[in-house]
Amino acid sequence: MSISDAMNAPMWIIWLLFLLFAALSAMLLSGHGSWFISGYNVATKQEREKYNRKKLFRAYGIGMSVIALVLLIIGLFCDVLPEESICIFTAIILIDCIILGIATETVCRN
């Protein structure tokens, strides 16, 4: 059984999510879109100065790129990939989120 057989949603939702994450990634990698970073958009000026803005945006942009790439692979190969590969893709996204959280508190700090 392939991914497309197991999906209960239409494929256009996967493509819409891919476009959303690709656009977010491009926006963050270009240094814009601070309102998409949770907590950063409501932080005071003193709290924002604790982080290197360029590194923070780059880290989140790369994190969104990983998710967009996973969605692209699902969209392109949903008829070929086995149903069990969803577990692998979910693990990749979870690991990406964990690494993003760790990078925010270590690498992106001033």
C-alpha cells in the first residue's frame, strides 16, 4: 500500500503546505518575517538583543526548508513510497523541530 492509498486528504493539501513552507523558508532566509518566529515577535528589545537576528532567521529558514523538502518528496512520490515511510517523514520533522529549538538557545545567542 502506498502513501496515496492511505491518505484521507486530497493531494492539493500537501502541495498547498509545501508552497506555504517554501514561502516561509524563503522569507526567513532573506531576513524578513520576524512575526513568524514564536516569541520573537512579542519579545522586548532587551530580549531580542540576546539573539543574533541573522543566525536566528537563517536557522528557522533552514528548518522550514527541511519541512518543505519532506512535503515535496511526499507530493512527488506518494504513489511509489510505502505507507510506512510516513513514520520516517514524521520522525524527520520532529528531529528538525528539536534541532531548531536547541540551535535557537545555543548557536543563535549573542
